Amino acid sequence: QVQLQQWGAGLLKPSETLSLTCAVYGGSLSGFYWNWIRQPPGKGLEWLGEVNHGVATNYNPSLKSRVTISVDTSKNQISLKLSSVTAADTAVYFCARGLGNSSGWSGSWGQGTLVTVSS
Amino acid sequence: DIHMTQSPSSVSASVGDRVTITCRASQHISSWLAWYQQKPGRAPKLLIYAASYLHRGVPSRFSGSGSGTDFTLTISSLQPEDFATYYCQQANSPPVTFGQGTKVEIK
């Protein structure tokens, strides 16, 4: 069964770049869509974007040009970068694998990483 | 963006109760709807996809129905482990969007 393990810096200052990595164990990146989703404390879920096995990406327009999702097939990892962070970017960030070859459903999730933006 | 509205925002129920949560999309999404369960401090878990398909390992007391703009998640007999927050999510067109959540609490 696939497992997703995330890590990255948990405390950032405003204007810095958020950088998270999601390692995939027990499965390949190929043939799947990979999503990043976040959840501000006590609030709901927000989809940030996705990347597929072909390295094509699709981002939430609300993040404009601040977000980048990429894959490293040699390490079996997916990464998220979010530039120019503000307090509004404080959230738990999740990576998730799409179900089958569909981009719509997130069937396997990482454990989540809390990122706090504070001066 | 497609806006997803869940109702109720919270529901108090007892073990053994039948619980129904509804989700309405701001535009037609066919059957491009999923339901997730989330417990405090944990990642969401996929319960239902394509409106009515049960994800592997999910108990059969969970069921989903609907198409177009109106959808329902039903828990036929609430169990202690079902107390959690439930989210609907549309995947008809990007960006993927979620409902605001429905918290199922112990009565």
C-alpha cells in the first residue's frame, strides 16, 4: 500500500518561500495525479494544484503565479513551492495521490505539515 | 469557480442513527463529486467518489447519491468511529473545490 511522507520548514517569515516535499513509498509516481491541498487552522480544505505523471501541472488561479508543483522521478518525490507567503498562508499542507488515473479524487494522503507564517 | 454548499453545518446524532448530509453545487457537475471524512489532527479520508462509488475499505453503511447539482451522503447506522467532519468535493472543472464541511457530533 502506498505511503506518502511529507516534510518541510514549519515556520516562515512573511515574503519567504514555502517549500515542502512529499516522498512516495510503495508505489510509483507514474500513472497518477498528485495533488497539494491545504487547510488553515479550524477551517476547510483548499486545493492548491496538481501534477501528473507526464509532469503537466494545473494550479488554483487564486494563488496566481506563487505556486509551483514539480516531480522528481529519480527520488520518487513531489514538491510544493509557494512564494511570497503571508499570514494567510498559515495552514496544514497535505500531499495526496489521485485515485487510479483520475485527477479528481484524492485516495491516499500524506500526514500533513503545519506551516506557520509569522514575523 | 464552482461553489459547494453543504448542509447542515453540524448535526448532533446518536449511535445507530441514520445521518444524511447534503451538498449542492453552484453549477452542474454531473457525477464529479467525492465525499471525505476527517478526524481532528488527521488527513481526510476518501469515502465516496463519482457520487456513489464506495472507496476500498470503506464500510457499506456509507453511501452516496445524486447527480447534477444535488448530492447526498448517508450513514445508515452511525457508529462511534463516524463522529468526524465530512467534506464534499467537486472535480468537474478546475479548480477543485470543497464544501465548508459538516461536523457530526455526539448527541
